[in-house]
Amino acid sequence: MMLKENPSLCYQCAKCSTGCPVSKEMDLMPHQIIHLLSLGQRDRVLRSRTLWMCAGCYACAVRCPNDIDITTVMDELRSEAVEKGIPCPHPEVLEFHRNFLKDMSRRGKVHELRMMGEYNMRMRRPFHDAAVGAKMFIKGRLHLLPPSAVGGFSRWMKKLWRS
Amino acid sequence: MAKLMSKVAVYPGCSLEGSSSAFQTSLKGVFDTLSAPWETLQDWSCCGASSAHALDHKLHQALTVRNLALAGQQGYTDLLAPCAACFHRLASAQRDVEKDSEVAKAADIPYDGQVRVRNIVDFIANDIGMAAIAARVKRRLNIKVACYYGCLNTRLPRTAQSDDREYPMAMDRIVKQLGASTVDWSYKTECCGASLFATSGGVSGKLVGKILKDAAACGADCVVVACPMCHNNLDTKQEEIRAQAGIDRPLPVLFLSQIMGLAFGLPESVLKLNDSFTPVGALASHG
């Protein structure tokens, strides 16, 4: 798969890693990811925890002196890792996104209560953050009934996937 | 002149119709007070949030372009997305459409590529303007505010934008019109962890702790945000996070529209300050 960004533009100033709020949680820091990509070590990069710890804040992308959109590189690598079936080192993140998209595609909008409930069931931790959820529910911020479906949405989605 | 010709649709997004409805009701109240039109985009659907972006670029493009195309079809020139994540997703899709007209076909709905995606802070600061805000203030707020911009309000790569990426001031300027003062602090654009709050709470909790600690150290009475995710992350587990980070007092978290509504004298039924976990009550009676 071709990346839309060109990692060879990087001169390793590491400004991306310096400003990254979650670089401490990563096995490879953002500038190392870019460096390994220009060395052709794609496989190592695709197995990295980094792809799943990136919060998608775009600090790296807007600060890069060579205008490499590193956040988008992370998105592309993550999609590629999933497509290639590479084991995900942070399944809680992958499952969250999958579950979100599944819920959204039902009616074109997210039903937050069901989305979070199903996510917790999938992760086998049904009472995770239950206190926060209960308080939100009491305050009327979580609804039992889903939002009304967007007209023609599921037909539109199906048609899109066929083409 | 261009402004006279603009027709703005509001794109609420899932959070504003759900757990962050306080943002929507207070913002609509503020728009009504300022005589700014509020028309909701018909048949809008989810922008895909960070999840479509994170896993499937094509799905992200289809979901965002669908809404841009609807705005165009319904005769709108501008699409205003109060949620920072929706704004970022829609605006990045629009940027891609402008670079490559093929992207406009992503949703399989005709789209002429002409809709402008608007950010709520920019819209209030520059389209509504400071004079109009100042003219509506009924009760000047005698408080110190830390304006927290987060990431997605100001960080759209490769686009021109009206405010500084590293040290934005638009929200500070708005809040000052209300009689409040704002603090200079170091964490106004540091990330709160976004969806990591739901998946990897420990990681996100540390980030939120640093943000709140700096706001408290700078003497802020409260934090003002313009993003449902920032509000959720800074507010809902604040007690636990403050204990871990060693912060000795609560910091109420308000949406920009809530603090504006307080100064405009709007009622609780519109402001929904009680929807927050960290009590805002004491602050509301200040000033």
C-alpha cells in the first residue's frame, strides 16, 4: 500500500515526538515511525503499539517543519495493519472503533447508551465506568431509546459498499 | 459582502443530540439572544468521528461528504459544526475535496464542492463579533477563566485558519467581553486524550490531570471548552483525577455557550449547568 505522505521528507528533528502528549506510552516514537518507514521496515511499524496509542490530536502534523501529516500516516498504517490481520497490541482500542462504527451504521447516528454498553460487553467488563454511566443516565444525558434513524441511510450504506 | 450572501446550516452531530445536549440547548439560547439564525441541516448523519478516520479512510470520506453534499443541495453556503471532532472531520473532507475533485464523489451524491465548514469559536468571534456579544451582557462575570481549546478546534493541517494554532486567543476574547478575566496558561491546546478516555482511561487521566493542575495553578475558577469530548473528559471523572494529580479544589467545566448564557442571563432550562458532574452552582452566583 502506498502512503499519501512522503516519509523521506523527514530530517529527524523529532519535533513530533517532543510535542506528542502520549509518546511516553509508545514503543516507537513518532519520529522513529517515520524513520523506519523511510528505511522500508514497514512490518515493524505495523506491529507497533504506537498506532493504537496515538490520540489523533494533530500536534505532530501541524508542527512538522517538512509538512508531513504524521497523524494521517498513523491512520493509514492502522488501517493497513487491520486489513493485513496483524494482531492488535491494544484490542480495547480496535474494538472501540469497530463497535462505534457498527452502532453508527444501524441508523446513521450513534446511540451512546447502547454503544458503550455493547463495548463493555465485548471487552467482558460489563461494569466498567458503571458509576459514570449511571450518573449520566440519572441526569438525563443517556437515552434508552435510540435516535431516530436517518431516512434511507442503510440503503445508502449498502449501495456504497456494493460499488 | 460575501457574508451577506452566506446561509448557515448547523450540523449538530451525535453528542449534541445525546450526552452533550447542554452544549446544543445553551448554544441555541445564545444564538437566539444574539439574533443569529439557527437552522439544522436536514437528514444529517454521523461524521464517523475518530472511529471511521482511524480504521477506514473511504468510510470517513463517504460519511463526511454525504453531509457536505446535503448542505449544498439544501442551499446552504456554510456548515457550522459546534462539536470540535465533527468540525475537524468535515473540514478535512472539504479540504480534500478542494484538492482533488474526485473526493466530492465519495458519497455517491452530487456535490459541487462549494460548502464552507465553520468552526464555532471562529464563527462567534468573527461572524457574530465582539460588539454584538458585549451589547447583550446583562450580568458581568467577576471570575477567572482558563479557556481550553483542545486539539481539534485549532489543528487542521494545510488550511488557512483565523486563529493561532499554538496559542489561540479567540475564545479568550469572547470570554473577556462577558466581564471575566482569562488566565495565561500552558495547556490550552494540550490533548485530553480524546477517545483514549473510554479505552485507556489511565493514559487519558494523566493528560487531564496535567491540564487541570495547570489551570488551577494559574488561579482559574473554571475551565471553558468548545468540544463535547473535552467537556466529558475534563468533567466526568474529575474527582478521581484531581485526587491522583494532587489538585485541591474542584474546577467546574463549562461550554463556551454556557458561560455566555450565564452573562446573558439565560435560565437553567437552557443552560443545563446541572448536567455537569463538577458542580457549577457557586460559580453561577458569582459576579
